[in-house]
Amino acid sequence: MTNPMTTKIIKSLHQKKYRQETKKFLVEGTKNVAELLRSDFKIDNVYITVDFKKNYGELLASRNDVRIQIVEAAELKAFGTLEHNDGALAIAIQKDYSVPKGDTGVILALDEIRDPGNLGTLIRIADWYGIKHIVCSASCVDWYNPKVVAASMGSFARVEGYYTDLPIYLRSKKVAKLGAFLDGSSVHTYQFPASGILVIGSESHGISKEVSKCITEKVTIPSFGGKAESLNAAVAGAIILDRWKGSIK
């Protein structure tokens, strides 16, 4: 059984303010906590059910630097953020990622992505396509928001996120900077470069004016139905990355 102070600490990490002050964050659910344990993240505490211990005993034993406590599934639900969590919850230490170095490969840049589910899904998509770095505008949702971490399905442990003034970052790069627009070249015929940056804009307004000025190539995903107004940011990112990565020999 967790004590009231522990519950208070965990619940405080639901809020960005306390995550920033403490440099800690929550990881919830069986898959995400298992991925956390496999990573090189420093971990304060892990709260697990008996079933999690039974299924991941060897993994837990490999992290003898971590404090582990057995709790009931009802407790995980009570002090966590997930509607359903019958496995585990952990308090981990945030990493301070630095700006990606070098101009080779594909980097994903996000402009004003506010929805936690979209950012988490984009992290997962980047991981799928072997992209190690995501550069976020300062107005993007917090990388360590519990909903972002949950939606990443463990990919937060393998992809690095860096927050910066996006126009300044883009202007500093001498590579192709592709932006997703409605009036760009079709991704089905566009000749993707070997290296570059893909910029995905916000769910509501697309790529902002300042960031648009930095784009060197506009690309679009043609609509075959003609009635849907737009695509979800994460879906658009996945389609473009699939075409881009698939074109690199």
C-alpha cells in the first residue's frame, strides 16, 4: 500500500509545472514500464502488481538500481492517469536532449503540435521509421506529458525530443526542409532527397507563417475521396515518412 505522501508526489507529476520543477515524469502501463526498464533512463520508483512481477521478474532483477513496490491494480488506477492500468507505474528522471548534430538522414520537426496523443503517436512513428530525433517548436505539448508517454507505446525510450525556436533551427540547417501543405508536390511523384527535415504543422492551422518561410519544398498527400478537409497530423507524418524512407536506396 502506498503512503499518502507518495500518492501526492505521483499526482503532482500529472502537471507540467511539477514535472519541470522536479525533472521527473510518469510512465504507466505494462508495455511502457517494461520499455523504461530496458532503457538507460534513471528510475526513482516502480510500482507493480504481482502479475507484472511474475511476467517481468528477470527484467526487474536486471535493474537493481530501482526501488520496487508491490501494489494493487486499483491503486495504480487511483493515483495514475490511465483509465485502465493493471500492470505498473514508474517515476523516472527526465533527460535533457541536445540539438541533433549533423545533416544526414531524416529528422522530424513539429510545429505547434498541441495534442498529446498526436505527439505520442508521432514519436512512435519516428521510432518505426528509424528516426532518432524530433525537433519541436517551443509551443508543442510537453514531451513528458503522461498522455504523450502513454501514446508513444514505449518509443519515448528510443527517440530524442528537443525543444527550440523552430525558425532559427531550420534556418541554421543547409539541407532540404520539406513541409506538409495542401498545395505541394504529390508524395507519389516527388523525388525525395537522401537527407533532410520533414516539418509537420499543428492539427488546426498547419505550419505557421514563420516556419513556412523556412520551407524549401512543399509536399502534399493527394486526396482521392475529395471530401475530407485534412488528415490528422500523425497520419500525415506517417504517410510522408513512409514515402520518403521507402525512396532512399
